[in-house]
Amino acid sequence: MKRSEIQQAIDWAKDFLGRSQLALPMFANWDIQEWKAHFYERWSDSSESFP
């Protein structure tokens, strides 16, 4: 499957959810930088070690 086909499916799903008045959690739209920031934020605030 091509990346353009995947993006088309994602766009269709977002449109469908919007028309159905359903919302995805905010992290559903995070880019890689936001994922990394939240990952490190999670572990730096914890006494736990990295996995």
C-alpha cells in the first residue's frame, strides 16, 4: 500500500468521525516530535527508569 493511499484512508476516517460527532484523543494528531516530548516528559517526572 502506498503512503498516499494510507493518508487518503486516514483523511477519510477523520472526516467520517467528524461527521459522526466522534472525537479521537488529542494524541491521535501528534507528530513525532510531540510523541518524543511526551515520552521524555513522562519518564523525567517519574522515579522509574526508562524501559
